[in-house]
Amino acid sequence: MSPKNLALRLFAVAAISAGALFVPASQAKADQPLYVTLDPAQPSNTPGKIEVLEFFAYTCPHCNAIEPLLEKWEKTLPANVVVHPVPVAFNASMSSLQKLFYSLQIMGRLDLHSQVFKAIHEEHLPIYTEKAITDWVVSKGVDRAKFTAVFDSFGVQTKVKRADEMARDYKIDGTPSFAVGGKYVTSPAMTNGYESSIEETQRLVDMLNKKK
């Protein structure tokens, strides 16, 4: 199997894993919960603020679709609310894309975050291996040596390990999913829509704000 075909197969598996739990509204149960409450609640990484964790996967078509809506919503949030994206890997083939996100974060190049979605879902570029990812990032003006050093660094590996732990602790089994205040988790699969999941996340934020 050629490297390109292998990459496409890995993408297909990852995309199915990431988006498998999104249920169309026409198939949803009317009495299904809009969110779940975590037991036990998880500690915040941002003390003093309401933390929203966006569990996502670059290969997930639903994450790609909701990303512009999230960017717009985040601009409306008050100063005491922070949003942290958390890349999820449901199988080993997705770990390189986790490393890509954290490399961009460390290098101060999250301006490329939305472009990764575009490259995968609109331009259909098979950027799933370290080489393909590095070549793509370099094409965006990033220094190859600096990116490679960060991509393979202990710091990135530590962040990926922590992301895996968080996905497990928050019981994330599909993307996108949103955790609010370490206590609640909602998703388009629960609310049956992209906008409705953001509205529910906002409602949960408001609920925590009222308790302060």
C-alpha cells in the first residue's frame, strides 16, 4: 500500500471514530439529556475562571463544521470564561495531529489552527504523518528545524499525554464535546445540532456564573 493510500485509510478510520456518535435530529430521542454531570467533578487548569474544554479532532467533519461557530461564540464570552481546545486521539493514527496542535500552540502559531481543518476537509490533503504534517507547516512559512524540534519535544509529548488523560477522565467518546467547569459535558450528539450545542454550553456557563 502506498504512503498516500495508507494515510487516506488512517484518515477514514479516524474520521469515523471521531464523528460516529453524532445523531441526526430526526433519529434522536425526545427525552435524551442535553448534558451529563461528571462524577467526580474534574479540577480546573485555570483557577478563578470558568473553564470550557473543547474536545476536538482535526479529522472529525463535525469539528470542522462547528469551528467557525465556536470562533464567533468565543468572542462573546466574558473575561471570567476561558476556552481550551483539547485534541483527542481515538486511535494511534491520530496522535500526530495532537502533536501538531500543541506544536502550533507552543510556537504561537494557532493562527494556523483553522487552516488545518481546511487542509484536511476542503483541500483533502493527507497530512496525517509527521513528514506530511511538517511539509505542510513549512509551506505556511514555519521554519522546518524549529517545528521539528518542538514537534518531537518532551513538552509536546507531555501535553499529548495530558490530553489523553483528560479525554479519559471526562469520558469523551465522540467529538466535538464540551466540558464546562469540570462538572458538565455536552455535545452536538446530545443537543442534535451544532448551534444548539453551543447554546447549551453557554447555558451551562451561565448556570455556573449564577452560583458564584
